[in-house]
Amino acid sequence: MAAVSLGRAVGAATAALSISLISCFLLYRARSKFHPWKKTKGGKRRRGLVEAIGNTPLIRINSLSDATGCEILGKAEFLNPGGSVKDRVAVKIIEEAIENGELVEGGIVTEGSAGSTAISLATVAPAFGCTCHVVIPDDAAIEKSQILEALGAVVERVRPVSITHKDHFVNIAKRRAIEANKAKNDATVEVTGHVSHNGQSDEGSRIKSRGGYFAAQFENLANYRAHYEWTGPEIWNQTKGSIHAFVAAAGTGGTIAGVSRFLKEKNKCIKCFLIDPPGSGLFNKVTRGVMYTKEEAEGKRLKNPFDTITEGIGINRVTKNFMMAELDGAYRGTDQEAVEMSRFLLRNDGLFIGSSSAMNCVGAVRVARSLGPGHTIVTILCDSGMRHLSKFFNNQYLAEHGLTPTATGLEFLS
């Protein structure tokens, strides 16, 4: 009898446990359907820095979602090792260059960049046995140069000039790669101008080289491919295909091109939009077919390529990467909206994001209001506010430019 009683007790306990597990599973499935973008599998150990890039979480931006009635999701690219979406581009550019024999171990990767791509290249290059030489406009936030120097890159700060000028930072970076290639193996390259390396600044530098490779992020389609083959599929999988729209700003155009083209191939009904900052001609290019911005026409341009507090987005030419984009429309954003959005998200969501990320969120709200409640909208949180302290998050700088944030809600987007 005791054995029978024990057996019944064990059976009852087993049945209860089974019912409990089934209930948990059904509850989990129900929640998964409500939040299809939530990760369902445990992460695996990643081998080295390069494998740590990507697979960033897609997070619900609660304040914007609740305010619009849409599910507004941000791809948290600031969680990449180099702190931005450009880590993906850096890996793809260097991998393809090595595969094509254009870059070898010990070579120098050169780039002209306002910051994020340069930081990513400087982060990733040592993992491939290479070094990095960056040419950066001297009006970019100073902390970007400081980060680059800390990463071991040679940093050449130059005065901003037109892209047509031989001394535009991109054109100088291209020359540095040519000079490195001419110097042959294990030779040194003479660099003139203001150069910083390992905390030391001087008017010249000698860099040891085994050849150079110009990353050419604006025209190199490895940029586009990084997002077509990598970021786009992640977004599709994380939303389980339940996405109605994607919106992002463009600088090189690689992110918006790669993601939009991939999503459109998966479902042509997905709408893809550009959000464009002040002074950029891309809004008119998308909406009217003409690259035009009133700031240039009226002679108001204060610096190259245009006058805006945002860094890394907006441009006045059509790059090869941007040509690959498949867009349904475009929206304009303002500096004031970007500043206000960054403070709103910090107060309400604890999200400390940079200027381009803030502009993307402005675009997400624009799209949500246009489509109406019930839609799922994805944007890119390109980087954090950590590399924007001297300008975008500097109260004195903002006050001097009439951009002091004052909004308490989203009234700045009325």
C-alpha cells in the first residue's frame, strides 16, 4: 500500500509539473507573439573582437511607442565593441580588402571620417594585424580625436574644405594610402600637417608601412553589403518579419541602402524612409529627384559640407552606396528636434544617444504619425552620446547656437 501511495504521489507531482511547464510554455509563446523581436535563444561564446560585432538587440523605445500607438524599435548599434553601427562596415571593408589582396597584415588602413567610421576602423584594424591612419576635420567633436589616439591610430586633423578641394579630409586620406603603397614594404611614409599619435602632437610624422589601403567608406560598396548581408537580416529575424517601416538618416548611405534593399526583397510592402538633417540635399533628391538644399543656394553655408549640429549624417552628393537604397519617401529633421529628442529619451527611457541616433528617432515618430497606430517601425541607434560631449551634450555650446532644449514632452515635433 505504501508503494502504491508513493507511486500515486509521484504521478500526481509529475502531472502537476507537466501542467506547470505547459502553462509556462504557452505563456511564453503568447508573450513572444506580442513581442516577436525578443531574443529566444541563449547567446554563444564569441571568438575574439570581430565575432563580438553585430547581433545587437532590437529594443522597444517605450516612450515613443506609447506616445504614437506604434511599436517603435531601435537597433542598439551603440552596443558594438567600437560603440557604433560602423563596426560592421569596418569589418566588411577590411575583410574584403584582405580577400582581394589589396591589404596585407602590417598594412595601413586610411580613411577620411568625421568620427564613427574612423573609430571603428581603429578598433577593428589591429584584430587583422593592421594599423590605422585617420584624417578628420578639425571641427569634429574633440573627444573623437582623443578616442582615436587612445586606440593607437595616427590622427591628422585638417581644416574643413569642399570635397572638390585637394585637401578635403577624404582626399588627403586617399593620398596617404597611395603614399604608403609607393613606400613599399617596411618603409616609412612622411606625413605633414598637424598629426597626433600616442598623445604626441607635431607638424609631421613618419609611419612604418607594408602598404596602404584607402577604406573609401562613401563609395566602397562593402559598406552597403555589410548592411544588406548582416544588419538587414538581423532586423528581419528579430521582428520575425513583422515590420511595416524602416527609417534612418544617411551619410555614406550604406546603412539605409543595405537595410532598405534587403527588407524590400523580403517584403515589398515594407516602407523605407529617409530622415534628413539641415543643409543636406538628400531630402530633395528623394522627393523631387534633384540634389538641392536652400542653405547652399542662399549662400548660408558656414562650413563644409553643411551647417548642422549633427555629425556623420547628411550630404550634398549621391554616393555609390546611397544609389543602392530603395526608398518610399523622405522627411526633414532639424537640429532643435534632434537635441530635444535626445533629452526626451534620456529622461523617459534612460537612452543616452548621439546626434544621428536622435535624428533617426525624430524620423521614427514622423513615420509613426504618418502611418497611424498599430504599425511596427524600426530605426537605428547608431551610437551613444559618449562621443558627443563637447558639442551635442554641451549646454554652453547649445546656448551659443540657440539650441537650448526646453521641451517637456514631444511638443517639439508638432
